[in-house]
Amino acid sequence: MVIPNIAVDAVRHLGAVAPDWPGHPWWHWVVFTLINIVFILVMIIGVIYIERRAIAWFAARTGPNRTGPFGLLQAIADAIKILLKEFITPMNADKIVFWIAPAVVFAPVIMIFAVVPFMNGAMLADLNIGILFVVAISSISTVGVFMAGWSSSNKYSMIGAMRLVASVISYEIPVVLALAGVVLIAGSLSLNDIVLAQQTVPFILVQPLGFFLLFVGGCAEINRSPFDLMEADSELVAGFHTEYSGMKFAMYYLGEYGEAVVMATIISTLFLGGWQWPFLPGWLWLILKIFLVFFTMVWTRATLPRVRIDQLMAVAWKFLFPLALINLLVTALQVLAGWPEDLLWLMGIVNYVLLGVLILLWSRMYKVGWGRIEV
């Protein structure tokens, strides 16, 4: 292993929160469950505000600035407005499935934070298969999407759901392969151990191609621009949630931004050192890194045009998937070679050169329907 398990074990308990904090396993479960719920809801409000202000800035507009100081309460005002709206159920809808689907989409957002460390050991459960838990739980929301499209008794909703399911399945493969590269270097599936393994060098400097694959594939999985085909009004109205209104629609709205927060959190944890950084509390550094990653997502939304569905699938299978295989192979060879921990920066240089060469050359080797990709 590049990072020996002994080195991780030596720092695992340094300044760590006790596994049963604040004193009993049941109290630990209650406290961290409340922390996770409050954290995700507050972060959703925060990222909604950041996106609105940033998009307005990119488009030379004002953005929300009336409700509350600097428009900070605009998201709360929108929530109150949505709560007052009528919820309409289509006559021919499968009503039970139609009502359950929004909860199935939103629930995994909260469940994933059970294995995310806010500080050393400060988490609901330090699973030794944390990465597998994240991958498995995040897949549940896809079932909720298909439930919504199928139960709506609307052909456009059904097509939109099938599109999203197809894209999630396609992009899940390069995303998981990108995660595998981090696991190989850290020598552990625990998110807490992966953060501790980045004490010397954050993995974004060691695995730049893995970071690129996770960021692009993650944006496609959570329906972020330029992959937001479900909101292509000229084609599918609003996609799988066309028939939803009121609070049920708000659940999908919160779920979409919640998934963005989850993706930014996973990227920050795996590649940016998580809560690690000097001078400030660890949980505050994690929040700042999440906002930084999310701002990058907003930046791409304001910059890049929306792709077509055939281009979306081509990028997954013809571009990201081969790059993910190459990245995993190179990382495995570097780990087998026993790359010293104090020379991880040299591995980063090698991998950055590989990143530039692969993206520049591979992008010219295939077409996506309208011509060659030029970077």
C-alpha cells in the first residue's frame, strides 16, 4: 500500500471523538442523527443561495436581495410559498407509489451522511465499508425517480425517468472506478481513514484524473448542468416530476440540491482532505470545501451548454469509462510498486501529466454526434 495501515492507525485516535460520544451509544445515535438532519437542511439552503447569487453574478444580474439581509431568507420564503400550494394527484396515477416516490428520492441524502466524518471520528457510524455504503445508498434515489415517472400516468414523465435511470447507470461505472483509485491509495474503505491518509498530501494532488472523473460523473448522476436533460423544456417539460406540485415537488427540489451537497461532500472528503486544515475547526473547513466544490458546479452551469442525450451517453461510455480504467490500472501499478509516502507529490506530478495527455488525446479519438470534441 502507498499509505501503510500502520500510519493510519497511529493517527486514528489522535484528537478523535469517542465512538460513543456524548457518553452512550443511544445518545450518540440521537445526537448525530439530529446533527446530520440539521446540517443537510442548512447546507441545502446555503447552496441554493450560493447558486442564485453566483448565477446572477455570472449573468450580470442582481439575484435575490429583498427577503432578509442580502436575500439570505429567500429560500425560506420559497418554502413557505410551496407549503401553501395545492398538491394535485393525476386521476390515473398509481397514488401509493406516486406519494412514496419523493421520500424514496430524498431519504438517501440524509442516510449517506451517517458515514461522513465532520472531524476525526465525529460521525454517526465509522463503517469499514463506508465507500460501499455511499455507493449502495445513493443508488436508491434512482428507484424513486423511476417510481415517480411510472406512477404519474404521463408518457413524458416516464421517458424522463428512463432517461435519468439510463444516465445514472452509465455514469455510475466510471464514478465507482474513480473511487476505487482512492481506496487503493488509502488502503481502506472507511471515509474517516481516507481523510486521515491525506495528512501529508490531499488526494486531488495524487489522483487528479480520479477527481476529474468523480466530478464530471457525479454532476451527470445528480442531474447538474450541462447534463440536466430532465429540465430540457423543449423536450420533456420537467421530466419525471412533471405531475408533481406543492410539497411533493419541493421534496424533489430539496433532493436535487441535497444530492449536490452529498456529491460536494464526498469530493471534499476523498480528494480535499475532508475536515483537515490548520487554524480553524475541522467541521468549518469541511463546510468551506463543500461550498468551494459546489461553486465549481455552478460555474460549469453558467459556462457550458446543455448536451443532448446521445452526447451524454457517448461521454460516459466512450470517454469517461476508458479513462477510468486507465486511471485504475496506473494507480494499481503505482501501489504495487510500493510508492513511498514521502514521495506522493512525485506521484501527483506523474498523474497530472497523464491527465493532460489522456484528455487531450482521447477527446480527439471519437465523435458524439455532431463532430469531434476539441479541448
